[in-house]
Amino acid sequence: MNWLSSFLKSSIGKKLLMALTGLFLCTFLVVHLTGNLQLFKNDSGLAFNEYAVFMTTNPLIKFTSYGLYATILFHAFWGIYLVYDNKKARPVAYAQVDGKANSGWASRNMGLLGTIILVFIVLHMTGFWAKYKFGEVPYTDYHVNLTDGEITAYPYDGNINGKIEKFTEQGFERVIVKDLYAVVNDAFKNPYVVIFYVIAMLALAFHLIHGFKSAFQTLGLNHKKYNQLIKNIGIGVFGIIVPILFAAMPIYFLLFNH
Amino acid sequence: MKITLKVWRQKNTKSKGQFETYKLDHVSEDMSFLEMFDVLNEQLINEGKEPVVFDHDCREGICGSCSMYINGRPHGPKNAVTTCQLHMRSFKDGDIIVVEPWRAAAFPVLKDLSVDRSSFDRIMSAGGFVSVNTGNAQDANSLPIGKDIADEAFMSAACIGCGACVAACKNASAMLFVSAKVSQLSLLPQGQPEAKKRAIAMVNQMDAEGFGSCTNTGACSAECPKEISLSNIARLNREYLSASVAGE
Ligand code: HEM
Ligand code: SF4
Ligand code: FES
């Protein structure tokens, strides 16, 4: 396996690790987005809360999520290391650089954009993931009317075993569940938090407008027939649709839900 | 036209260096940038000062030696030209022009604007060749090569080793140069037997020289006087990956 270690130490190998982890994180973004779109459902958060229980108890997903945390950390620290390493290749800086004449702003600022994303991820995980796992999260008792499907939510201060309990009683399906939706609702009452989320999604958009197509180039996947398609997916899906839908969540809660 | 020049002066590799300001009052628009420097050097010599050292040879865009980083861009404000092909009509009367050497750990400044690019030579000696027995030249058409492949190899072979790609890159990466040199050979049947060895050897040498890695900003290709394509870098990535995995 000598070849592997010399490959990974080479400048091309180092970049390959960024591309593979970066693309894995792109697939994660799509999954995370699809799940969280349930926040927009008009059900007082029932579907979202059930989804949160599923995501934190299913063993396969738990396993994948630890891989994901490791990937984020690796990509972030490796990226910062590369920025530092590449600075060493030009020990004396130019007095004047006309960067915009030959390259895109995002491509020259991947480290800065990534750092904003990293700060965001840390705060985001403390606010939701750590709170859900270790903090005080209220329980909510949902009454789903079995005849007309109407959902009413009541605060619950009893004790249940685990994060969720479901049963049927007097024509109602009852779901008593740890209420992450309430945590979300509460967090996004703060306009500063919402502004920070929007800025972070802007940084993500620019990181991926360059990063998505760059990863394909790093992997050697450059072909006249597909280059434009790859670029368009990078801009359209990861530069526009994904960040806008993510940013819409805090904005929606700030404006419409209290 | 009148021009103010801010030129990097540096005694030798070890010394620190600084900008000096010079004023030129009679610059013709038809002069090339290097001719304008000739005028400056005449002026300096007449004043009993040391002329500015800069590299140049062919003065027609083929040798690649005229390395000057002008107003924040290698070879100045025009695309697809070298400094010797840049004319003063690309500037305005009264302009202040900042001229620096290529800046990279792997291109140490020798004096003023002249840098040592022998790191490129060492990369070439590591693998930028095909080993063939000399003898009579082969019949021209005995190895059929498709026109598209021939064209692509030719476009890669247009690289003149000027180092503008390194100078332009925020990481001082030599990937465009190395990828062009790998491509011009590996695209052709003559280059294939050594393709794997070559990719590994040239990339290893490139890394040993202290060039940075590639962030795919595209600055290299945008500033390359021969407009070498980024698709070469993707090819080098592929070749290096497959050579690492499948080579001996
Ligand atoms: C969900 C989050 C993220 C995604 C989807 C993502 C995705 C990507 C992708 C696809 C690339 C292109 C790789 C290539 O050029 O081959 C990349 C590059 C990069 N990422 Fe991220 N990234 C994320 C978070 C971060 C974070 C938190 C940092 C922290 C500093 C970071 C730093 C970098 C840097 C510095 C590069 C450029 C490396 C180089 O080309 O030299 N990224 N990212
Ligand atoms: S790739 Fe272009 S910029 Fe780089 S050395 Fe060759 S000709 Fe010069
Ligand atoms: S002097 Fe030869 S390319 Fe400019």
C-alpha cells in the first residue's frame, strides 16, 4: 500500500480527498434539505418531529451520521491545511493582484467561504443537534383526529420512555414526541439568528458554485459533452435551489410562525 | 506618451528588494513593452545607474522568457500574449505601471525581474520525454493518428514554458504546465509506453520543487499566452490517479 500513501501525499492526492469529501457533503445537503422541508408542513411539526426521532434512532442512519461528522471535520481541516500549504508556495506576495481578470471570486476564497460554513455548522449543531441530544427539549402531545385528520398539539409534561410514544385513544391517534420543531420555532424568532443563517447559506452557495464543478475537474472528469451540465448543476441546484430552500426555513419561521 | 513605472529591484536571491519609481516622458504607442524597458535602461545607463535586469530572447512570443507581472497580471492586461507581444498602446498616457517578477517559492528571483525557472527543466528531465532509439526517421504515415487527437496533442505542445500559469495562480501551482507537457506525449502512441511512469515522475518532481496544488480557479489558462486548456489538468489528474492505482 506504499503507492496509496505516496498518492495521498502528492498535491493531486491531497486535492482528491477534498473532492471526494466535498461531493459526499453535497449528497448529504440534498438529504438534509429533503428531510427538513417537512418544517413547511402545516401540521404543528408532527411529521418533522417523527422524522427527527427516526433520524436519531435508526442504527444505519446513526452510523452514517458519525461518518458524516468525521467527513465534515476532515474536509474542513484538510481544506484549511491546503490553504496554508499553498500559501507557502508563494512566500513573497505580489504588491498588486488583479484576480478578477482571470478567475472567479469564489474560487479564490474557498477557505474564507468554508470557514464561514464551519462556524455555521458548529453553531447550528450546538443549537439543534446538541440541544436535542443533551438539552432540555419539551414534549408535545399531538391528537390526530382519525375521522377528519385534524391535528391539535398540546404541551405534555408527563414522562415517556424514549423520544416518542404512539397509541390510539377515543378516535384520536396520539403521538407524544420530543418537540424539536418547538426548538426550531423558538430559535428563529431571533432576527439576528435568521440573518446569520442567510449569510451562511450565501457562503454555501458560492462555495458550491465553484466547488461542485471543481470537484469533477479534480477527479479528472472533464468532458466537452458534460462540462456545461456539471457547471449548470453546480450553479442551479447547489448555488441557487439548495441554499434558497435552506434559507427559506428561518425566514419562514421569523415571518409566519410564533 | 508619459509613463510612470514602479519596478521591483532586487540585488540577488537573498536580498529583500523594493520598488523603484521611474518616469519615462517619450514613450511611443508602437513600442513593445520590452522596447519601453530598453528605453528605460538606456536612460538609467546615461544617468550612471544600474539597468533593470529582465529576461528576454526571441521577442516574438515563442521562447517564453519575458516574465513580467504587470499591473497584477502575468504579461500584462492583454490575453494570449507574452510581454514582448504587448504594446504600449494597451496603456494610457499618464498611467502608473507596476512591474514585478514572477513570485513563487519554486521560481526564486535572481535579480530584479529575472527569476530562476530551472524547476521547470527539472520537471522535464524527470519524465517530459519519450525514450526512442535514434536512427533514421520513421515514415511519416506509418503511425496513423486521428486528426482530433493530433490537434489536441499539438495544442498542448504549444506550451512555451513561460511560467505565467504559476505566476497567475494564487497557489503558485504548476499544474497547467505539467499537464500540458504530460498531455502532448500521452495523447500520442509514441508517448504511451512511458505514460504511467511519466505522470508519477513529473508530478513528484513538481511537488518536490515546492509548487502549490490546484484549486481549479482557472487563472492559469486565462493568463496563458498559448491558451493551454484546463482539460489538460483533468487529464493529468486522471493519468496520475490511474498510474498510482495501476502502475507498478
Ligand atoms: C456542507 C458543507 C460543504 C460542502 C458541500 C463542501 C463542498 C466542497 C467541494 C465540492 C469542494 C471542491 C473540491 C475540489 O475542488 O476538488 C470544496 C472545496 C473546498 N472546501 Fe468545502 N464544502 C463544505 C464545507 C467546507 C468547510 C466547513 C470548509 C472549512 C474550512 C471547507 C473548505 C474548503 C476548501 C478550502 C476548499 C478548496 C480546496 C482547494 O481547492 O484547495 N469546505 N468543498
Ligand atoms: S501552460 Fe501556458 S502559461 Fe504555463 S508555462 Fe505553458 S505556455 Fe506558459
Ligand atoms: S521574449 Fe521570447 S516570448 Fe517574449
